[in-house]
Amino acid sequence: MIQTCVIALGVMAVATFLTRVLPFVALSKFKHHPTLLFIGKNLPGAAMLLLVMYALKGTEFNEVPYGLHELLSVGVVIGLHVWQRNSLLSIGVGTACYVYLIQSQWLVRIWTSCM
Amino acid sequence: MFLEAFKLTLPVLFGYLPLGMAFGLLFQNLDVPWWLASLTSLFVYAGAAQFLAIGLLAAQATPIELFVATFLINLRHIFFGFSFLKRYTFSWLPKGYLIFGLTDETYSVLTAHHPKQPEKDKYLCLWVTALNHSYWVLGSTLGALLGSTFALNTQGFEFTLVALFAVLTLEQAYALKEPFPFWVALGCGCIALLVAPQHMLLIALTLALGIFILTARYHKETSS
């Protein structure tokens, strides 16, 4: 099993590095091309929003509490950040909010006791 | 520079530690020594692909299957290089390491922070990349060593990564001062979620790249 794992590790390391190095190998001659500069400028913003959507895509909206854990916590992060613009504060408080909600299942208990 | 990088990567630490620990813990199901989990995280350094590999290895997948699966799941990283073509102009060793370490989170932190002086930028890029890498290896090692005896409940801590992406989306919006890329992302993201949620990121990024290529000319004309 150790040998299998070491081979697997090597294969995966090469495959991963390939995906990361390809644009640098293929596009290095065109790094001053206006289209590439436009992409380089706009892609991070688009990618960041897509990463938020990707990270939240497992959210269950069809059962109690209907994605409220995630929506409330993201709301806290955005609200705090627009207000104070302190990254660590927004991320720290938002995560604390999510950890509390998900570990205490507070909303679920309230929901079920009201029904 | 180290302290600045540490502060910028603190949210990644709180995301990578529990995720890395989950990986190390699951990796032990393969009945292998603990250091294999550390080595995998050290040399592969790709979260989703590593989790996928546990299942594939348990099912005795061939190296070719592992290669194809890893390549496809990491294909989204191809898009990340676009933002660093002009920025990563260091000698091959630091450049090679920076490219190796270009994960979703490192990309996010570095595209949001770009010191103007090249020398300062180089060390910030290197520290951010190395710190993130070390958090991932540390988490995996802890998870593999401590195994299921570890009692601390870290459920929910992975939300730091969602929060990090949300904060950096806002920071990108403040920096760009135009809603265009965000509308593109929202549209492409929704289409990809409807078509194939499993490959959402790859499909959405491909669509977004296509739209940016098609509209680049138009934007250049209107801005000049």
C-alpha cells in the first residue's frame, strides 16, 4: 500500500502542477497583450464571487433551517466588512457566528419548537 | 514582511487546519503510516483532489485514473495564471514554487494584495504561499497523527474560507469600481450550477473567460 500511495502521490503532484503551470508556459509571450491584461484584471473579481458560490453550493435549502445558517453568517461577514472594512474582524466574527449556529443547532431547535 | 503575510493568511490558517486535519484523518483509513498524509499534502497540495484520491485509492484505481481525475479537478487552476503572468517574473526557483503553490486561497489573498515595489511584492508572494502551504501540511499531519482520538469539535471552522472569499469579493469590487465582472460571474455561476453542479467552478470560469475575451475589445474602445 505504501508503494501504491507513493506512486499515486507522484502522479497527482505532476497532474496538479501541470494545471497551475500551463498558462505560464503557453502564454508567457503574450503577457503584454491587451486582451490578457483585461482578463487578468477582471478574472479575480469574477473568480472570487464564483468561489463563494462554489463553497456554498452544498447548502441545503429544502430542509430546516433552509440555508439560514449560511445566509445569516455570510450576511454578518458582508455587513461587518462594508461597515468596518477590517478583513480579520469580518472573517472572524462571521465564522464564529457560523460555528455557533451549526454546533448549537439553535435555529433548528427554535424552528421545531415553534411548529 | 513575515508578519504582514501572517496577518493576511490568518483566515486561511483557520480554514486549512480543520480541512487538512479531516484529510489526514480520512487518509488513515487506507492503513498507511501517518507521514504519507504529510507527504501527499507537501507535494500534491490540492485539497479537493486529495480528498478524491482517498476514495480512488481505496477502490484501487490505476495511476492513469488518478492522473486524469486530479488533472480534471484542478483544471480551474489554469485560469489563475492569467492574473500572475506579468507579476511572477522572478528567477525559476521562486517562480516555480509560487506556481506550484497557487491554490484557490493563495490566489485569492495575492490578487487582493499587490505591493507596488517589486522586491516587497516578491517576498509577500513567497511568504503568503509558504505560510498557506505549511498550514495545509501541518493540518494533514495533525489529523493523521492524532486520528480519531482528537476530541476538539472543529465542525463549521471551514466557513473561514467562505468568509475569506466573500471579503475578497468585496475588496475586488472596491478596487475595480465596476460591476461588470460580478454580473458575469453571477450569470455564469448560475448557468453552471444548473447544468452540472459537480463541475460548477470549471464550467463557470470557462464561460466567464469566454465572455472576457469577447468583450475585451469593446472595453478597450470605450475606455480609450
